[in-house]
Amino acid sequence: IGFEIPNYIREEEECVYTREAPAKPEESAAEAFTDSSLFAHWGQDLSPESRRIALKQFQYYGYNAYLSDRLPLDRPLPDLRPNGCRNLSFPDSLPEVSIVFIFVNEALSVILRSIHSAIDRTPPHLLKEIILVDDNSSNEELKEKLKDYVDKVNTHKPGFIKVVRHSKQEGLIRSRVSGWRAATAPVVALFDAHVEFNVGWAEPVLTRIKENRKRIISPSFDNIKYDNFEIEEYPLAAQGFDWELWCRYLNPPKSWWKLENSTAPIRSPALIGCFIVDRQYFQEIGLLDEGMEVYGGENVELGIRVWQCGGSVEVLPCSRIAHIERAHKPYTEDLTAHVRRNALRVAEVWMDEFKSHVYMAWNIPQEDSGIDIGDISARKALRKKLQCKTFRWYLVSVYPEMRMYSDIIAYGVLQNSLKSDLCLDQGPDTENVPIMYLCHGMTPQNVYYTSSQQLQLGVLSPTVDDDDNRCLVDVNSRPRLIECSYAKAKRMKLHWHFSQEGPIQNRRSKRCLELQENSDNEFGFQLVLQKCSGQHWSITNILQSLSS
């Protein structure tokens, strides 16, 4: 882009998959990183040489592989299940499960600990097999050393661990499908290869699927800290998404809290990543959308599809899995582009009139977006064949916390004719003062103009539990950003006349939003509210005609 993206643009959350082997860092690069986040809570007593090796591995994997290599593979985990879980009883006969682990260039000790914990904490009569899907790793120790380990296990239990190796990188989505294809048990659990299973995880899951094969189950996740590998308990949560279709944790629904039973399944609008599913049902419902690229959005798509097509998704508090959240995901520079493309596929197939929300959240025109989402005819045919419900039904019945934005009539970046390379921008998160900044079209420059004449700036607030959107308000003749619901309740000056290539004028104060030359300002202009002087503004995408 040719200039620095400001540091207040949010980092994307976990739900992330490492795509390819990084280049090994140069020896000298490590010297500068002695204050790295790796050493904040760990490793103070290491020699300089050990620190250098640990840091190099940390930069490669995004977690402390040096420490992992020195921890036992069968280390105990704290039992973090809610109290009532230990008293539950389960049917004698439950279906067997195949556990699939997917990896690319993962630390060998982390993979082996995942396998060990699966074997140690799943009753042997329920665990049919373990399938390892190697998505074309280049890391040498994942070839011979891993093969030796698998051969050793299989001498005791022939065929117990199967290895599927891809000859080229397929990405997480297709890797999951190839793991499913190799599985033979009636139930398949699809996991990352950097997890540790907690005691009693399997019985609650298999019981729920035995009762109703159209349930897709997620465990409750805890965090394995990337630096010291300690287990951090996460609160119980449902799993959902925002309007860009990034996955996220949600508060459990009100109906769950009313039960006052912390062992009860939590109804979940979507999935955050790892899940367990009836093997046949997964095929009937259409597996994952293999027309998606690499990964990102496929778990959201699966959740939406299952609900709309007659199944359900739930998180089980009594089934707990600890998962490493990496410190950095070093090899996903183009991750955002994949998630965006995948999100548009979901929007076009499943979201009916609400597909506009995904385009708006990503700040993309709905016609001629310039993004090739590939062929979606097979997915549309699947929806028709399964006689699925509408997305409106899904929002009302399954994800009522999601905010709807049917009143937006224009969106995009907002530019002033006086200086067209600058865009209206929310400025630093900690402040409520809008600024003009070089146009980059990312979230802080998203502008939404509504039929009630509000100008909203920044991220499109996903759910009612999130902070509300921020509206442009005239506060004592100064432009400010204030939560729309608060500004409305306090009857502040938040309504603006705006037509394309026209002024932006406050309905009550009659002042106009304009640029004023100011040599102290980084870009030579500041935003002011003043008597209208004829400056005009334009916005990128118009959904309905703007009448001034």
C-alpha cells in the first residue's frame, strides 16, 4: 500500500491454521529478540545458547516447542469440568470414534502429546483408530521419526494409527475431508494436532450423537499457553461469528442460563474449529465446502448449513479439550483474502437477502466485487436437495443475538473532494475523535449511512452483547464518535443530510462536516464542523438512492 497501516487495526482472532513451512530464521536474527513474549513468564534461567535455540523454535512454530520437547507426553491435566459432570452416567453401548489429527509442520512432541492424550483419556473400547493427516509438511522429523512412532504403536495394535500424507498442500478444509474419508468408525472427531484431551471427554459426546445423529458437537476449549504450556481455564461459551464470518466465542444463550445446570449442552450457532460428527450424517449434509480455499469460514458455513438443513450444533461443558493458541501465525499473510473469499461463498449460497451484510462488513461492492468466489452451483443444489430453511429463520431461531442491518442505504469509504486520497477514519480506538487518514479501506474506515440518517463508523457490531456501533455526532460543534444507542437516548445531534457528491450537514445544528487546512496535522487537514462552504463528499457503495 506504500504507507504504514495504523496499529489500531485489530488482529484477527484464533481459528487459524499454519499454511506452509516458514524459512528458518537466520542465526543472528534471534539475538535481537531476547525480550520476546516467549520469555515474559518462562526461561529466565536458560543459558544464552538455550534461549537462542528456544527462540528460533518459537519463531518457527508460534509456540514453545523447546519446552514441549522437555515435557512428558502423558502429563496430567487439571480436571476443569463443571462439578456435576463427574456424577453423570452414560449408556453401556456407545458408538466407536475415529480421531483425526490434521497438521502441517507442527512440532513432533506436540503431535505425539495430542495422540497420547487421545489414547490415555478415551476408553479403549470407544477409540477405534487415530488418523494423522499430514498436509505436505516439509519438516524432516515429521517423516522418519513420526513413522517410527506409528510403527511402534501399530505393532501392538495393527492398523490403529493410519497416516494420510498429501503430495501437495491442500489446506485445512480439504485435509479434514481426507481425514473423514480415511475414517471407518461410525463417529469421526476432527481435531488440530496441538490439543490435549481431558478426562471423560468422549462419553458425553458419543451419548448426544447416539441420541440424535444430526447433532454436530464441539467440546469446550481451554487454552494451552503458548509460552509455558500451562493450562488456562476458559469460561463456558457458545461459538458464533461476526458479519465478516470470523469465528468467535459467544455468551451461552439465556435459555441455557435459565436451566441453572452447568453440565447441560449449550446450543451454538456455529463451530469454532474442532468438532465431532456422525460419519454418515456428515456426508449426507455435504461435508465441508471444498470449493473454499485453505481455511477460514468453513466452520461457520458448516454451522449455518447444519441448522438451516434440519440438524443442530452444540457445545458440551463436560467434554473439555485444551488447545494451543499460537502467539503468532507466521505463515498466513494472505489469510484475510482467503477468509473474505470463503465468506462471500457462504453469503451467496446460504444467506439470502442478508448476504448484503457480509459485503458491507468487508467493505466490498455487491455487484462486480472483483473477487472470484468459484463455482457455487453444486452448493446451491445441495441446499435445494436438503430443503433447507431461510437464513432469516436461522437468525430469528438460532442466532437472535446477531444484529441485523436492513436500514443501511450506503456504505464504504467516505472521501472529501478537497483531498481525495484521505478517508474518514475512526482514529485510535481509545479516543472518540474521527480523523482523516490515508485511504486503506480497512475496518476503521468503514462508513455506514442509514435510512434514519445516521453515519456509523468502524466495525459493524456483530451481536447485542458487543459494543454498539459508533455514530458521528455534533458535540458542541466538534465531530465525535459516540455509541449510537446512547446518542439516540440522549437526543444528541446524530442525524445528517447526505447525498452522493453533496455536503454532509447535521439536521439540527445545520453545520457541515468539512476539511480545514491545518499544518500541524499529519496530512495537512483536520475535520471540523462549520458553516457549510460547499465541500462535497462521496461514498463507495450505494444501495438505495440518497435523498438530501
